[in-house]
Amino acid sequence: MINCAAEFCERTRNHDVAQNYSAFLNAIEGEPPYSILDVGCGPGRDLRYFRSVGHDVMGLDESQQFVAMAHAYSGCELLYQDLVTLRLPGSRFDGVFANASLFHVPSSEVPAVISENCKRC
């Protein structure tokens, strides 16, 4: 599995997702810096970006390999959790970034995952 994680990291590290960052940050109300949760953070590309521009960022992934890689790459706090059964600290985040991570949640579970967890953020 570590080879797959490393391969994914190499393939995606330089993807230009600037428009996703911009759209996300522009949708958050209030003044920065923001407290952001990156759900399905993978190897930490987005964590590192948000931290580099001054935000307080926490990552979450259901892969132990990605959690270790993301922590080493970004220096951010990480949670190792399944995306369907999240256990999040309450009222901590100004925004939740989920760049392509919901593709890994069964379609039938997406509404519940979003509605249940958004109540706690």
C-alpha cells in the first residue's frame, strides 16, 4: 500500500487546484486566518498550502499511510478516521475543505455524512 500512496502523492503533488482554494476561501465568512479541516487530505498538498498562507489547518484521512505522509509534509495536526463515521471536535472549524474526497464515500452515505458532520463544525 505504501507504494500506491507514494505513487499517488507524486502524481498529484503539482496539480494546480488554485481555483478550488480560491473558491473555498472566498466562501468562508469572517476575517482570516481561518480554522480549516481538510477531509480526505491524502498526502498533505492542500494542508501545506493552507498553512503556508497563514491558516490553522487540521487534516483527516482514512489511510494511515496518507496520515503519516501528510503530517511529515505539512507539519499539521492529523486525524486518522473513516470518512463515513467521522468523530470531529465540535465548533472548531470555519470551513471544511474536501477536494475530491467525497468520491470515496458511497453515494447513499454522502447526504448523511455532510448533514451530520456539518452540524458539529
